[in-house]
Amino acid sequence: MAASASRTKLSAPIGVGIVGLSATGWAASSHAPALAALPAEFKLSALSTSRDSSAKAAGEKYGVPAFTDPALVAADPNVSLVVISVKVPDHKAALWPALEAGKDVMVEWPLGRTLAEAQEMAAFAASKGVRTMVGLQARQSLVLARAKQLLADGKIGRATLTSIPFSHTLDAFSLLLGEFEWLQAATSTQRKSVTVKETGESIPQDSPDQLVVQGQLVGGAIASIHYRGGSRA
């Protein structure tokens, strides 16, 4: 999806429902202000949170219907676009009702817990014919679009070596410098236990918390990526 300085004029604002919009937090500091800055294009029409108390507080703050069930956001007739802004393990459960209702969706990155889960959601969305977007906002940045053009035109030289962290940075990196031509990767589990936040219980960790990728990009640059996950028990 290319970044553009132009906007399409709409006859009425698009009604947006946000799953995961509390009175405070990520959605409150990013999604809600962005919608408020574009009143001709978007209108916050409904929201949901995981608890009655937070739903009540958010509903009062934004003046819209507030629920604890994502399906009720999807069923709201004033909602045409559903934004999923919850933790990744909850993406599928929050997204599925919106797809079933035929609503367009925007989901925070990464889409699913696993590749298989992400592919399942993508396939279902395609079968419903809805418009979809995953929240890799770097691709909408006019600054990065300009940097990409300067690199492509050879105005600032050729990248030969780069090292980056993970997460959204990886997508911006791929946008600017291209995909890997070849790579090697390794994973490791350095922390052998994790603490359950709600109970304080320490349980064994069997999923990798370290990922290292190195290789060469299509343009010839050598790249390395290191992801560090989790926290000590």
C-alpha cells in the first residue's frame, strides 16, 4: 500500500470500531487521536475492552457504545471498519466476528501467533471479500517513501552493511533496502522459565526467546537481525 499525500473525499465518514480501546493505553494514544484528526474521513463509532469497568470508562470518555464482546462491535450497524488492537494471542478471536460480519479490518502486527494462524485468517478474509490491512505503519511514512526513492535513484549511495532490531523496524528495513536474497537463521531458548503475571506461578518455557538472522539482500548489502524476547522469571 503506497504512501500518498492525497485523500479521497468521502460522502460520509467511515464508522470505526476499535477492539482494545481503553481510556488509556496504546489504542488511546495512537488510534483514537488519529481518527480524531481526520473527522471528515473517520468516525469512532464503537469500542470494546476485556472488562466491564474499562469498557464503561472508555465509553464515557469517547461517547460511543462500549462492549466487552468484540462480536458486538462487529455487529454494530454504524461500524464499517474494525480495528484490532489487542495482544497477539487474542487477535484471532477478536478478528473472526468482524470477518464473519463482512467488515473491513485493520489488525496490529503481527497478524497471528503462528504462520498457520495468520494464513487461516488471511484466507477467511479473502473468502469474505473484505479489505484488510496489517499495522505496519512504516510503509505509510512519507519520509521513508522519500528515502526509498533516494536509495533507488542512487542519490545517497548504496547500502553495504546494516544491523537492526526486530518488530516494525524489520518491515521498514525491507521497504527501504529490499528482501533477503539468502539468509541463515538460528533460534535459542535462553530463559528456561517464565512467570505468569496473573498468578505469579513460574512455568517452564519451551518457545525460543532469541532469534538471529543474517544474510545478503537483493541489492548486495549484508544484514543482521537479532530479536530478544521475554523477561526473566
